[in-house]
Amino acid sequence: MSGVIDHVMIRVEDLETSLEWYRDHFNYEEKGRWEADTFTNVFLGPVNMGDEAAKLELTYNHDDRSYEMGDAWGHIAVRVPDGELESSYQQLMNEGVDDYRDPESCNQRYAFVKDPDGHEIEIVKRDPSEGPKWGIDHTMIRVEDADAALGYWTRKFEYKYTSRWEASTFANYFVRPPGAGTEAMAVELTYNYDGRSYTMGDAWGHLAVRTNDLDEMWETLMEREAPDYRDPESCNNRYAFTKDQDGHEVEIVTWTGFIWTTLPRLYSAADAASLFRWRCQTTSNCEMFSHERAPLEEGAACKPVKPEDLGWLWLRHRYMLRDHYSRS
């Protein structure tokens, strides 16, 4: 039932400024967008990110509100190839990014910058085979009880404890979904030994975990005594939310080969079947997806869609999916 992290959501005060910053400095491209009356969600990621890589969701509320950063959330970490930490950091400096914590101040192991709203971004060295440059490596959250936090992720989501780093005043623990590829995002749990407590703030939103079956995963989470924060029914059976032991929000999203398995829940059988049919006509390997909820007619064959048809197909698809992201 466990899934990879689909995205991490942060709230921004100026959407265009944030989009420009992530595009210019990290070469992110827009992966999806939902425009509502009161807010906008935009999903970003590197150009060549894989299916298991996590996206960054920017949420912009149209009422010009400001946000408190808090300290319960720490940072997202993005990858650069081994041997390119110094040059990558210098590139950001040359592009006008503020100098926050350079590689030298971090013993050449990592570095930190901040985005326009003050969200901290760690730059970590990784083998290029683990994912594209600037892809999200992990998200760090601070926890008040390390045992409880490790228990939450390993019991509720069946994540695997993969590594730790013990210092004199704190410890970092990393957990990952079992069987995930190297490009999948890890969760870093930071535990400070002094017994401090944290404020959640509202500049950070949530982590989102993928599942193939929303109802089944929610039932399992309830059996494992996860907090019932926003159940599927309260979210029109499109997604759900729980919280960890410290109050960090965790969204559950349905995802299999983009968004196809959500269609039977979101739309009428006819509309879902139509989009499944389009899906089979536009993918080179339709057998990777299940047809059990909205199958093609018996004997129907997959065939390429002409390039001139893609425009209206995508427009129709976007309108049908628009309600899926109606949250802020």
C-alpha cells in the first residue's frame, strides 16, 4: 500500500516571482496547474524527471496573505552531481541568488540557499544516476520524538529506515518507500536532543503520498491509527489528508501512470472510459495501465494519435481534471 512521495507543497506570496526563480535557477518546468477562484496550484520539476520523482507544488492564494515560516519544516534538498557542488553554488550566486550557507561553511558537504519566500533549499551531492540535476532528493521535517516519528512512517506507510547521522546535539534519520527507485524522494526526520518543541507555521503545506487505491489505503491508515484529518468522503473521494505525530500534513493522492486511476472516481463512466481510450491511443505501452475499471471495447487496438489532434485532446483532458486540484 505504500507509495512514493508525489510532491511537496509550499505556499508563496508572489506566484510569478516564484515561478521565475525556480525556472531560471533550477531549470524547472511546469508539470501541471489548477486555477481556482481564490487560489492557484502549479506543479514544477526538472525537465527530465522520472515517474517516481517528486514534484514541487507552489500554492498561491489570491488574497495577498503573508505566511509564517515556523520551524517544524526544515528544507527541501535538491541534487547536483558529485564534484559540482561548488560550481553549482557559484552559478546560483552569479544568477543573483542570495548567499545563505556556501559549501565552505558546510565543510564542502552541502550548501543552502533560500527561495523568494524564505523556504530553505539544501544542495546535496549525488551520483548523476540517482536523478537529474536539481531534482528533489528529500524533504526535512523536525520531530519531537524520534521513536514516534520513525514508527509513524514505518508502520503507517511501510517506509524503510535507510540511514542515519548522529551528531552531539541532534540526529537525522532517513526513510524511503520500499522498492522505490533512486530518484524517489526520501523524508528526513531531524530530532534535536534538547527536547525543544516546534511551531508549524503556514508557509509549508504538506507531503503527498501516492496510492493506487485511495479507499484501501485510507482504510489501512485508519486501522493503523493514523489521525483522521480529512477523509476521502470529505474531499469528494479525490484525495485525503492525515497528519503525523507532530502535525505535519500528509496528503494521499491516487496516481498510476499520471492520473488515470482517479478518473473512474472523478467522472462519469462514459467520460472516464473516453479518457482511458485516449490514454491507450497516446501511450506507446498501454499494457502498463490497468483497464479493469474502464476497458476498451473487446478487440479494440491502440493506435497513435495524430499530432494535430493533441491540442483539443489535452484541452478536454485539462477541463475534466480541473476539480481534482481544488484545494489550497
